[in-house]
Amino acid sequence: DPMNLWNSYYRAVTVSEALHALADAPGSACIVAGGTDLMLDLQQGRHAPVHTLVDITGVPEMRCLEIRAGELFIGAAVTISRIVHSELVRQHAQALVEASDLIGGPQVRNMATLGGNVAHALPAADGTIALSAIGAQVEIASLEGARRLPILECFAGPGKSTLQPGRELLTGFYLPLQKPGQASAFKRVMRPQGVALPILNLAVWLERTGDRVADIHIAAGPSGPTPRRLYKTEDHLRGS
């Protein structure tokens, strides 16, 4: 019975409400959005039982997908399927569309959120790899206010994020708008026979001037305990 996995369920409608619900919970509290990772982890004992689940799917701020002051903002509660079908994301972050299209099946994509894909902190997370190559920043809210940091600073190890549980909330992502001469792409190398987990996810963001690589970002995972940028390879390719 899933009801044994938590005691109370709280639906927040603002970021502030969600943060207060996390802070005021009498026991351990956890954010839930699509629940496609969390519910399985709770049911299968990979996540300690939670006293309070705080549902953020009703927070309008976290479901925004828009251009904001010269950047593309994608709220953490935006679903994967919405990203796949967004013209705005396709225009500015092709790699993220290609990565999102490979996450789960249609039902999972309809429920799962981009914030959940990143917050789960898996080394192979498709959305994370794409966002890393594109150079996304993460917006994190706490009761003290909001801060932004490069996406790769969110990861402490496999399944471990640097967000303070119960105190901080991943609210969204800021991506640079794509300029002429820039593009991005995502590819997955799979094991044979339909094994679910990829051998390698790879995303590339590239800027070219004529036939030269002016700038390049390459992100890969799992190539270690956390998603990472391949800086040496990038340096080697710049200018070639």
C-alpha cells in the first residue's frame, strides 16, 4: 500500500509555500513532481520512508517555459513531453529536445519533469547531460532567497545532489539563447538487446566561424560518478 510510504501529502501553489511546507514538516520531507523516480525508489526501498511529500506541480512559476530577459527559462516542473514538443526549446536547445525524446516511454514523459531528471542526480541523466553542454544555470530557492549556479555544481556523486534536502528547491533552468553559427545535439550509445541503461550519453554544443570551431562544449555521462564536461577534448578541438 503506497500510503505507508508517507504520512502527509501537501500540494503547494507557490514556491514560498513549498519551502515552508518542507521546513515545517514534523518528519522528513521530500519534493514530488512527476514521481516517476521517487515513487519507485520509495516502493523498492532505495529511498527512506518520507513523512511529508510536497507536490510542486501546481506551482505556476515552476511550469513556465518562456524567454526571460534574453535567456530561455524552463521551470523545474515542466514535463519532458512539453519540452519535446516546444518550438522554443527546439530553436534554442536542440540537444535538450533530442535528450528528452529518449527519456522513458510516452507515459513517463507525460509525468516526469526536467527538474526531477536533474534533481535525481544520476550520472547518465539525459536531460542533465544536454543542459550541461548547453551551459545551463540552475535556479535554487530557499527561504533566504534564490541563487543561480552552473548545472554541474549541483552534483556531489551518484544520486547525490548538492541541494540541501528539506531546505532548498530547484525551481528552474536558465539557458542561453542560440545565436547564428551555434547548434547543439545529443546522442546515446546503447547496449544491445534493449537493456534500458545507456553505455554513454553525449551532448555537444558548438559555435563555428566559417569552417572553424570557435567554441565547443561536450558533456558526457556516465563517465564517472557525476555528469561532466570533457574540457581537454574541448580545448583540443577549439580552433580546428
